[in-house]
Amino acid sequence: GNLDDATMQALAQNGNGTAAYIDTLGEAQKVLVDQLSGALFPIADDVKIQVEFNPAQIAEYRLIGYETRALRREDFNNDAVDAGEIGAGHSVTAIYEVTPVDSPARLTDPLRYQADGVASTSDELGYLRLRYKVPGAATSQLIEQPVTPDLAPSPEAGFAAAIAGFGQLLRGSDHLGDWSWDDAIALANANRGDDLYGYRTEAVQLMRLAQSLDQQR
């Protein structure tokens, strides 16, 4: 049936809440028991993420998802601009697809006029800035950290990338290249980890189901 997902998402975002679709007892356990404390008790308000890429290392980039959460650059430092909350026990992942400067996959031409600052002497891939407010506070706090090549991806990051690729397959993205259902499933399986509650195994099962349905079209 029509789940009216867009309306649920809009209500959740504007009301600083969450939206969930419950269709099984397992999903009810997850939403109403395991994750309930995170929905009721935020640990950070108005969380904003800003990533600046080093043009000497990264030629192109795109943020995957967050189409309805985009902020203007000047709004990052404006504490009057509302953003999302993070609840206890929850995490947020921002995934960027990047093209290294020397990659043959590059789609755009180099810029003629480019600022020459830290980029020319640094091996940093980018620079991360994160702003958040302690619940009840009016002023945000800033965390900054460079992104360097020696930061090895965690299993959590690998599984998140698999889910992002799964989403791109479902949408029929123009940026898929030769990325396939098998690639998404293999990456997810390689990064399932302990999977204490079986959520990642369930995600892989959904990928296989989507692949089967796609092959029948």
C-alpha cells in the first residue's frame, strides 16, 4: 500500500523526531524497545556536518543521500538555523563518493582558477567540521578534524557503504557505473561483524530479494 513516506519524513524532520514503518514483531521490538531511548533522550541538538575536500587530492565528490537535509554554507555557523538531533545510542553517517585527481573516472575538467593554500603541501584528503548543541544550550560547539589517507575504514563504514550502494541500485542511479547487486551483497557480507541483533543479516536478505525481483523484470 501507500506508506506516504515523504509525509512521514517531513513530519519527523520538522518535529525533531523519527519515523518508522512497523510490519513485524521483530521491527516492533527494534523500534519500540531497543531504540526507544534514543528517540526520547537526545544527546546532541542541531547537529551539522561540513566536509571540505582538498582539490590537490580529490577532483570530484558528491554526497549520497541527505537531499532533504542540505544546508547552505553560511548556515553552518548560524546557530539560529535548525538541524537534526542525535539520540542516545544512535549514530549518523555521511557518505561521499569521491574521485581522486588522477583517476580516469573523472567526469569534469580541472578548474582554471583554484586557490593555492594548504592544499599544495598537504596529503590531507579533506577537512571535517561538526557543530552540535548540548541539549538545552543556545550556542553550538565545534569539532574539527583532518581526513587523512591513513584512516582505515571500519566494518561499520564498509557496511554503510554497502547500504548506500544498495540504495543507489534501488533508485537506478546514473552514477552506478559497473556497481552491481553482487557487489553490494559481497561488501555487506564482508562487513557484517558480530551482528548481535541480526539486522545486518536481514539487510543482506533484502538485497538478495531486491536482486531477484530486478532480474525478473
